[in-house]
Amino acid sequence: MELKKDKLEELIGATQRIIEAQQNDKKKLLFGLTEENREEIEELNELLNVSLIEDPDKSYDLFYNGIQKFLLSVLPKDTNIRKPILELKSILLTGKEKKNINSGKRGADSRMTYMSSMENVIDIITEWSMSPHDYMKLAYLLLNKNKQLGFIPENRDVSDYM
């Protein structure tokens, strides 16, 4: 399975909308993108012309230099906001909760997940980019997708991950 070109384009567009909305144009976010550095955006666009197959190195790079770095850059440092979002993102990428919701082993590694799981996170970031100051919306989008895919029980709420 490959990461589709349109998914990477969606992620780039969502990142640019969030950067503009939060006016953090000096902060490097996704793959080192800033609002001022169009050269890096062009380099990333070149990736769109290459078919990405399931590749652990590319998954690792997309996780650390893409999704994780981006979320850590835009989420507030407040653990009541950051912790549940990052946990729900990890569940979505791995398909598993930790043994006791907030503690224990997960038994999976989100850094090496399949591209289809990465696409789910990209879809959510893209949807959230329309209202990037609403962090609870991001949390609920992640929560609902996890419920939809059966990764967590239907009775879970964002507060369970705080």
C-alpha cells in the first residue's frame, strides 16, 4: 500500500492553513516548513511525484518529522490538552490502547505504522485545520475515528485520557 499523493497534498495544505491561523511563521513545523521558506515546500512537493510504498524508514520519517513534530509544535504545553490528543493519535496509529488506558504497554509502535493509518491522521489534521484553535475538536475527531475503527470502546471520552 502506498501513501497517496493527494494525502500528502492535504497534509501540506492543512499545515499551511494552521501556520497562517496561528501566525507562527517563524516556527518550523511539518518537515521544517515555515510560511517564509517556499524552497522547502517545493522540495516536499517533489516527494509527491514519487510513489511511496510501505517502507519503515519513510513511515518513521513521516511520524517524527511530520505528524509528531507538527503536533508538538502547534499544541499548547498544557498537559490537559496535549496528553489526550497525543494519546488518541497514538491509538489511531497503532490500533491499540495501553493496557490500562493511561498506563501499561500498548504492544504496538506508532513510529512504524502502515501508511493507511498515517492517512487517517492526515485526514483528521486536514479537517481540524479549518478551525485550528479548537483543540477539543481535534481531540474529538481523533476519539470518534478510534471508536469508528473499533480501536477503543464506544463509551470512552476524551477525559478518560487525561
